[in-house]
Amino acid sequence: MSAPFHEEETLGKPFDAALMRRLLRYLWPYRAAVALAILMLLATAALQLASPFLTKVAIDRAIPSRDLGLVRLLALGFLLANALEFGLDFAETVLTASIGQRVMVDLRLEIFGKLQRLGIAFYDRNPVGRLMTRVTADVETLNELFTSGVVALFGDVLTLGVIMAWMLVVDWRLALASFAVIPLIYVAATVFRLRVRAAYRDIRVRLARINSFLQEHLSGMRVVQLFGREPREAARFDEVNRAHLEAHLASITSYAVFFPVVELLTSVAIASLLAYGGSRVLGGTLTVGVLAAFLQLLRRFFRPLQDLSEKFNILQSAMASSERVFTLLDEPETERDPAEPRRLARPVRGEVAFEDVWFRYPRSARAGAAVGGGEPGTAAADGWVLRGVSFTARPGRTVAIVGHTGAGKTTIINLLLRYYDAERGRITIDGVDIRELALDELRGLIGFVQQDIFLFTGDIRSNIRLDAPIPDSAVREAARRVGAARFIDRLPGTFGHQLGERGQNLSVGERQLLSFARALVVEPAILVLDEATSSVDAQAEEEIQAAIAELMRGRTSVVIAHRLSTVQHADEILVLSHGRVAERGTHRELLARDGLYGRLHQLQMGTDLAVAS
């Protein structure tokens, strides 16, 4: 996969108020739990003062007065305060983690729903690995924000405020001595944030590259093994993987330096506090209890400061991830339903008409196809893939579309299914522009069999039915009519047989037969076959052709074909050339003209004879 596909991983501003407001909306359904977590933080912050205060009382009053009862009471209070602090901290951690997980579930559902509504043009320009990163890594980063970022950040700030206020009230001069190293910690934290920010960006970019590399190469493992590319691809993956390792090591190095620096500065602060406070104790202007309390609070004071720097990086990461996630969620849905969809008259006749249709793929789609392959990359220099295409496919009749690779055949299907919309002209079904129909209704009218078959993990029955409310008897009948029952009945479990990923435990021909049954089980008004028999053996093709002859009766049929032998009986054959309908007519009429169709026929006949010999 090309590197430029992953260079969108920029970080933007460290804090974006608009993005944060939008993120916080996801907490609104859990506002009661968030309020409870904040109350726990308030109680924890107050308890932070209990132990130092009890220590001060014990040293300054109980021990000098030899009051054993008070010492025991203070010791018990000390234990209870710490136990309560532990309990509240535990409960708050579990609660915020639960909130974060629930928000993550909501966000992933929203992203997945969005991905299902986006048009094919979006996928033409976005590699799958990048989208997987959005749904997994970016959402996980936002989970960290909700579990250990927003609420914990509030808690750290609150704790700092409470401790600073107590220290300043008790002895402001001792407090200032304690705060002397804060400017040095600020400098260390600033350097740390900048280094980790750069390392974080590198990690995100390289993680996206790993995801895309794995998705592409695992999907294409047959090709890798066929051409003996394993050593070369392993070396390439090693490069990508090591780059990811180096980015992580840079981040680890920054953490490894920062936290010991903070510990060192904390020790410096304690030393300065001991030196200044000790001199005052000796001078009689400060009690030992106050000094002991300050020493305890100083440790607790620097821990939130240390955490705040880490929280800043979580916030930074969340801002970057939220920007990418919201960019995806804000992606316009090009295949939107009309505001007031029209309904076709019942019964639907299924007459399809292309009226002077012109189309060119979006520039981004053409660029994506240039990398990944596909028809968008076959447009002429001016971008037009279809130029003034007009034809009518009537009920009970078959229109076949043939032509050289890149002539625009698949584009016609893409427009009919509204994966894209025509730029000029219009496409109608029963006289209604398909852009005025609801997408569910439009695509529910069409039974589509693709050349590239996709089967889902699950049993055969669910792959034919696709969760539609169709009885088992109709599933079996559809399989029988297309000739799929002959191999299904031999499988263990028959229609309950479990398929592997993409149906890889079936042959290509068997997968194609299942796809044909899937298209026919809904009794569509329109059949669209894109090289529907290209991967089946001769016997299976004969069965399918016999089934097609019966099933096309009363239906509109549009057939895309490279093999002219499969369309000889079509009522009309369109010959596409460079996006135009160069010829049209029946098989006999086109052969008699001895034009482009005749040359294609002679070429294929010669190829078939050569293969047969």
C-alpha cells in the first residue's frame, strides 16, 4: 500500500474546544455516573488532607502529652482515612472505566453505521487499513480520554488546588519553599510533551501502515504464495514493523527520562523543605508536626503534577483521534435518500432506461483506482467513462453489454445500483428517475450477481438469505433452480454447513452458484449478471443457463459479459467502446455487420479453439 494514504495522521491543535464539546456529548447519556465519579473525586481530594492533618496532631499534641488514647485514636483514623481513600479510588476507577467502555461501544456503533451508509466512492479513495484504524485504535484512544483523561484530569486539578490551599493557609512561607521547583518541572513537562507529541504522530502513522499492509497482504496471500513472494513480503513487513518499534522506543525513552526527572526534582523540593523547615523548627517558629505534614503533602502534590503531563498527552492524542473520527462521521453521504422518496406503481414492471447518460468518476476515485486497480482508472484523458449512453431494458427481455476492458460495462451497473450518480442524463425504472427512489426500494428490486463473490462467515442458509425474512423452503428452492443444491446436499450439514472466511472452503464455482441463489431468492424484478458464469465449469454453466432461461421470463435482465458465447441469445446486445454504444443489435445482426462485435467474436473464437487444441 502506498505511503501517501497514511500521511493524513497529523496532530493539529493540542486542545480544540469545539472538538472537546462534541466529545463530551457522548458522556451525556451517562451523566449520572459522571456526576457520581466527580463526587468521589471531591471526597478523595478531601481525604488527601486527612493523613497529613492526623500526623500533625499526633506529633504536635498526642505524643508530647503522652496521650496514648489519642495516639491510638489518631492511628485508627489514619488507617480508616487511607482505607476510605482506597475504596473511593477503586470505585471511581471502575466507574470511569465502565463509562469509557460504554462510550466506546456507542462510538464504534456510530462509526460502523456511518461506514455502511457511505458510498462506494468513499471506499475508492480510502484504504481499508485506515478505516480499521479509525474504528479500533482511534476509538481506543478516546476511551483512554474518558477513563483516565477527562474525569482524572479534573481530579488532579482539584487535588492540586486543595493541597495548595491547605499548605498556603497553614504556612505560606513553607508552601513557597515547597513550590520552588515547580518552574523546573514545568520546563521538563514542556520538553516531554513536545517529544511525546512527535513520537505519538509517528506511532499513529506507522500503525496505520501496519494495518493496511496486513489487510492487503493477508487478503492477497494466494498471490503472495503463488509467486513465491514470502521472503520479499516478510522483509517489507519487517521494515514497517521496525519503523513502528522505533517510534514506540522514542516514546518510551521520553517517558524513561521524564519520570525520573520529576522524582529527582521532588527530592530536591523535599531537601529544600527539610533545610528551610528544619531551620525554623530549630528556631522555634515551626512545629515538627507541621513540617511532617508538609513532607507528606509534598509527595502527594507532585504526583498530580506528574500525572498532568501524562494527561496532556492523552488529551493531545484524543484531539488528534477525535478530529479523524469526526472527519469520518462528517463525511457526506453521496447515496442519500431523497427528502420525499417516490414509490413505484405496483406491480413493478422493472423497465430500465438509460437516457443520454454521461459519467466520470470523482478525481479522488480515479486516483484511488490508479493505486489499487479498477475501472475508475480507465477513463479517458477528459475523465468521461460513459458518453451519452442510451438504451432500454424491457420486462421479459435481456440486454447484454459487451466490450473491451475499461469500456464502461461495470460503470453501467454501478450507476444502476446508485453506487454513483450520473453526471448528465438520467436512469429510470418504470419511468421514475432512480434518484427519486429510496435506496432500499431501488436495491430491493435488483438481484445482482457479481464476478467477485463475497460470502460471509456463517452457514450456507444465512449467506443465501442474508437475514431477510425468507422461509427455508424458498432458500432451498432458489438453490435448486440455480443448480447449487447438487453440491450443497453433499456437504456435512447441507444448508447448515459452516463457511470459512469469504467461503474459502468452497470452490470458486460453488461460491458463484451461492451468489446466484442469493440474488434470486428475493424474486427480483430486475436481474443484473456481471460475468455470472465466468468461474463455473461447463456442466454448472449449462445448469445456470437453463435456470436463467426460466427465471428471466417476465423479468428485466441486464448481463455484463466478456465471453460472447454467454450472450448469444440476448434480445439486444450493446457493444461499448470508450464509453459509447458503438453497436447494438442481436447476435446475428451484429455478426452480419462485421464490425467491432464481429472482430471480438472472431478473436474469442480463435482463443477458444487454441485452448481446446
